[in-house]
Amino acid sequence: MSVACCLPVVECVSCLACVRWVWKKFLYTAGRESENWGLATASEFEPVPRLCRYILSVYEDDLRNPLWAPPGGYGIEADWVILKKDYGETQGRVSPYMIYLDHENKDVVVAIRGLTLGKESDFLLLLDNKLGQTKYDGGYVHNGLLKAAQYVLQEECEIIRELLKRNPDYSLTFAGHSLGAGVVTLLTMLAVKNREKLGNIDRKRIRCFAIAPTRCISLNLAVRYADIINSVVLQDDFLPRTTVALEHVYKSLFCFPCLMCIMCLKDTCTLEEKMLQDPRRLYAPGRLYHIIVRKPLRFKKISPVVKTAVPVDGRFEHLVLSCNITSDHSIICVLTESQRAHDSLLESERSMDIPVAQRMERQASLAKEHNEEYRAAMERAIALDVPRAYSPSSYGTFREIEKGENSTRTQDFSLNLSESRESSDDLAGVVFDMDESRNSRLDK
């Protein structure tokens, strides 16, 4: 009798808990993640709309006669395109890409486009990963994206090395969207670890902009490379927040909302401490730039705001239930809103009528602030005991490894990985001894 009386109570409590969760989830908006982040400046955000145009131009068959050019064009000189490869030339090992010698901005740009729904090779590349499968540089990375990055570096390192040799004051920029964003992230890490293949280029001349990236590297790597890798996320974009195995995402395209709701529930019920302690859990890479263009319960767009930080905890962990989660992933939407955001930042600076000398001082101060924020993020990671590559836990992002199967390790060019866990002091030494010349440069 007592058991029968308890059942309605349990059911009522469960229903109330579910209603409370749904209510809180619908009130959760993208702006909450970055509400305590700092504001980006026009100078640091300037490359984003330009690089979006370069990525979009990779979709064109003939840049001299473009078919889908956005308003204002791509801003590309066809004669400065060093090479451009399509699916036939890459043999499906990576999505199409372009190497562009940007004389106007003194930049060697490697731009990789995103996934094409009609190409099986792109899906196979994205789904080539298992939980804890591939270790790299003391952390975990996406196996398929690492293979694609290795392919690009092997194929093009001689061309890139020659371009940098001819233009010693040019920087090297990797830019990609969606699937391509994950590839350029791993490509940047490979370039840093194998700089001798690129003519011993200084680390300070390498940078990466991952537009709407997939989660592709573990947390310790995401923080450690935040000085050169930047992720750009538009408002509610689902992919940087998608912790489910991407295999299940694309198998469930016809019931995508159901899958997103299930993942929302899973992420809500998983303690953040448990997430942080999983060395295999993958994240959006580097420094994050979050473009906010809408406010809750408003259909009209607002003046864009760009927030930036190097977060450790609270790093795009929860999906946003919004009708814009897929449209915000589009490269055209990111281009449009990033251009609006940059124009707004420029207009704001012009209205303040800041003298040129003061702007230069502000840029130097900004570099110092970014350096301090970068070091603070690494200290935070150490304080939270964010693990390196050791003893995988029971919680993860991707498919569980089949019972009895050993984790595989993708062979990179010249890197030997240590599989032993290091103490906090050792980790701190690794973190803070990385390239002291870089820190001294930023402190100037």
C-alpha cells in the first residue's frame, strides 16, 4: 500500500523536474556563455570577414568569372592564387582548398572549405574517429581531421616554404570553415611542431582562424594553442557545441531536433567536473570569438557584439534550443554578420575619434592583455587538474571503443608522444616554458 502511494509522488517529482529542465533550457541563450567575456576590437577582428570571403571563394570554379560572389566580391586577385585543388585532385582525402598569396595584407593564406552534403568522402573523413583513438602533443585529437591535415602539409609544404622564403615578412594564415576549420586547426598544430619543413618559420608568424569549427582537440591543447588558433562562432551555431558522435548526427538528419533534445538532456545531466576530467573529450579550439546578433525573445537583429576569451570551463558546453542553430553555421551567414560586426566596431572607434598614436598604444596593450589572459587560462587549467593524455575515463564525446580494442595512434611527422601522466609541476613547466620569445614579444 505504501509503495502504491509513493508512485504518484515519484511521478509528480519527475514531471516537475522535467518541466523545470525544459523551462531552464528554453531560457538558455547563446549570450549567456560569453556574458563575462571581454569585447573584441576592430583590429583583432579585421581578418575574420576577409578570410570568410577567401574560404567562400574556394567554392568557385573560375575566380575570374564567379557565380556566387557576395556583395563587394571576394576581394581576391586571381593572379595571386598560387594553387586551387578540387575533390578530384585531393582524391577525397580533404575537402577542396586554396593557397593564396595576399600581397595587400602580407599574408600566405591556406583556405579550406567546409563539408559538402553530397560528398561521401567528407562524411568518411568526419566520422573517422573513436573515443580516445588518436594522441597528439600530450592530448587527444580527431583522427580523420589529423590525417587530412597531414595530407595537406605533405603535399604543400614545399610550396609554402618557398612562398615564405620569397616573402620573409609575410605571415602564414590557415583558415577554414566547419570541416575545414577542424583540418586547419590540426594543420596549424602540425606546422608549429614541424617548422623545419616550412623553413624554420617563427611561431609568431603562424596563425589560424577556424570559422564555425567542429570540436577537434582536447581541452589542454585548446588552451595551449590559444595564442595562435582562433575560433569564430556565430550566436547559436550547433557544431562547436555538439558533443555527440558526429556519426549519429548525420545518421539522424531526418530527426535532427530529437537528437539535439537528447543531447541537451545528456549535457545538462553531466557534471562539468566530469567533463573537464575526461582527457579524451574534444573542444572547439583556441581563443574564442562569439558574435552576438540577437537577444532573447526578440526577432529583430541587434547591432552585432563580438565577445572574446580563452575560457577553460564553460567552453560552449551546452546546445542552444533555437531555430537558428543550423543557419548560424552557414559560411554566408558568418560572413554577413562578421562584416556587420567589423563595420560596427570601426564606426564605434571612429566616433570616439581616437588619435593614431593612441590606437597603436591600444594595440600594444591589447597584445599584452591577450598574453595575460592566455597565461591565466593555462593556470586555470592546471588548477582544475585538467588531465593530459592518460587513463581515459568512462565519459567521452565520441563512440566508445569496442571492448578489447586497443587505442590506435596516428603517426605524425616527427613527434614522439609520452604516455605517462605528468605531475602538476611538470605540466606547469611544459605550459609556461613554451616559446619564451613569444611571451617577451607580446609583453613589449
